[in-house]
Amino acid sequence: MSAELISLDTGSVLVVTCKNNQDGQVLSLTGATVRLRYKIDGGAAQTVVMTITDAANGLVQYQFGDNELAVGLVLVGETEITDGTGKVVTQLEPFVLPLRSRLS
């Protein structure tokens, strides 16, 4: 997972490896849809669909676009996986990423 994000960047990519909550094994994402839900500084929740880059190894990514990385201090997020049968699994512990302003 990315260690830090820069406010207002449009090329920042968040990469996540999806793992089983109970045993830590990588989840196969074949036939799944993965969503990223996040808030910046406790603001309104945003939900976006992530791109599965390696289904067998549980890898997904999301490239932030215009106005998605608002100026703030921290991004709190979680992933939600909907498998091919419609079952939903949400990450147990949200991740917290520093969000810094560009240097002036």
C-alpha cells in the first residue's frame, strides 16, 4: 500500500493486496469487484471502483483523478470486495495514509 499521498495530485496510485481477514492469505479476485471507500479528514465518504491488476495474487489499484485528493491531513479508507456470487467482504481495519500538501 502507498505510504503517503500528495494533495491535488492526479497521478497518485494506491496499490492494495487483498488478503483474507482470518488467515492473512492472499484472496483470489477472479470474478470479483473491488471498491475503495475513503474519507479525507472525516469529510464525506467517497466510493470508487478499483482496477484489478492481478486477480490471482489479490492485487488492485486506484489512480486518483482531478479533485479527489483534496487538501487535508489524512485519508482513511477501506476496501470492499464483492465476489462473483454477490458475497461482500469488507476490510476489518481501515488504513490511514498521510496526505500532505505540495511543497511551495
